[in-house]
Amino acid sequence: MLVVALTGGIGSGKSLVAQYFSELGARVIDADQLARAAIERGSSGFDEVVATFGDSILKNGDIDRKALGDLVFEDPQKLLALNRIVHPRVRELFESAVSLMRGDDILIYEIPLLFESGASPRFDYVITVESSDLSRRERLLQRGLKSYEIDARIAAQASNEQRASISDFVLRNDSSQNELLRAVEHLWEDVFPPLQRASD
């Protein structure tokens, strides 16, 4: 069994890489999905977030993730406060998923804030997806983000150098999707099997 962290800056192409791994047979978990589950209505996380940030982040009784994001990305202290609520709950959900792994399972954990969380030592292998600033901005503009929103989100994340410093492999995503898929296949076919044998 192998537990692999997949990280990278916003707009780098992590989700596409995760999709390729899933198609090859990996079990993929997205930290953002766990973060949503950690603060969904009816949970203790929901109650704590609303108590901390107020009713202005609510929409139809649910947390409006865009409103919450706009609030915390403008203020590092608020982002820190949110992370203190969300990260322990996400960790618990992730550890529960890992406990269900068996045999030669490969789990890919898509975690944007790996460097920031200091969690890299918990993984067998760390992959960072990197892409040029221009490519990242183009992707994020296509998603509907405004330039100032992109600036705030990039500024709130670790730098390329910081992510590379905790990585076993840096996957460049500046060319075609076909080349990206070939790089993912190389990891799957050539890199992961020896790691699995070593972990047995």
C-alpha cells in the first residue's frame, strides 16, 4: 500500500493529474472535498465557522464558500483561524480513509496546502505539479476568477520553491495534456512499483 501526496499551486493542473491517476487505478481523495465535508451544515465544524466569522458567510442556511474565501484570503489572520477549524477535521477524515486501504492499494491525496500544513512527512511520496504563472492565470480566468482574486489566492499559498523543497518529484504542466499523461504513466509504471515493494 502506498500513500502519495499530490500538491501544487492553484491552477497548476493538480485535478487533471489526479484524474489520470484515478483512470490508472489509484484511489483518489481530494482534500478540498474533505474540507467541504468538515464544515457542512449540521457538523461541529459548521457551527464553529459560523461562530467565528458570523452569519454574513451564510447563503440559504449553508456556508457560502465564495463569501468565506473572499473574507479569509483578504486577511491572513482570518485564514489562519479557518485553517485551525478545518485542518484537524480534514486530517481525521483522511486518516479514516487510509485505515480502509488494503494490500497493494495506491492512494493519491490531492492536497493544495501540503507545505503550509507541514504534513509532508506523513506520506510515502510527494508529487508537486508546477506550471508557469501565465498558464495558471489563464486556467483560473477560464474558471471565472477575477485577476485580484487570483492574486490573493496565489499570495496566500506557498511558493513554487517551498513546494519543491518537500517534493520527491516535480511534475511540469506547461505543454500538452498528452505529455502530462505520459509523465503520470511514468510515475505509475516505473516509480510507484519499487516504492510499493519497499513498503511491504
